[in-house]
Amino acid sequence: DLAEAKHDWNVLQAILRKTSATIEPCFVVLLGVAIVMVPSLLADFLAMGSNPHAMLPLLQNVILMAGICGMLFMAAAISDKCSRVPSLVNTLSFGKGTERVQQHIVEHIVRSGVGFYICDVRVTTELVIKFMYTWTICAFGISTTLFSKT
């Protein structure tokens, strides 16, 4: 039944919004940690030199950074999966005479913008890749400045 599907979609939207709002502070703190971690790892690497035994303590920070990146991509995957639902609903057949209601449901799903939100910004894979790309450029600039002074 299409009315039940619309209700279920609204419930899903409410659950995702509530979940996003609940874990938003933790998410923001972890993003802050990731932002600060890159320059500190570069500074530690520079300070330790080429001693291979000194690199072992840095491994836990690299693992933590990989976990934060994985968390970002998992949050983005939720939004990406939600954005593919309208095309799925569009391909289904609900019987004769339901095309208009089906199109209404598809428009409702598209306009509802369901996904994972942090600070009222929808987290998508595109956004995460842009964030990582930008921060990599910034980290590269910081590291070149640090390495050129030594």
C-alpha cells in the first residue's frame, strides 16, 4: 500500500534526523580530532626523524585516523542509499491507476531529503571526499612549511 509506504518513509526520516542530532556532538568532536591529528602526526614524524622504532607509537594515531575516515564514509553511505530510493520506487509496479500516487510518493521522497545530517548539512560521499581532499592540501602545505624550516 502506497499510503503505508509514505508513512514508513516519514518514520525513517524521523529516525535518521533524531539519530543524526543525537550523535552530532560526538561526530563534531571526532572531526576536530581528525583535523588536529594530521598536522600533529606530521610534526611528530618530523621530530622523530628516520628512526623506525620511533614510528611504532605513530601507528595507533594512523589507525585512529583511518577509523574516523571510515566513520565519515559510513555516514555518507546512509545519505547515498537514501538518495537512490526514488529511482527504485519509480521502477516498481503497484497496479493499474496508481501511477499518479506513485509519482506523488517519489516526489515526496525526493523533497524530503532523508539522509545523515551533521549541523544541518547532509553528509554525502561527495562532501566527504571534498573535505578529505581539502584537508590533504592543507596538510601538505603545513608539512612543506615545516620541512622547509628544518
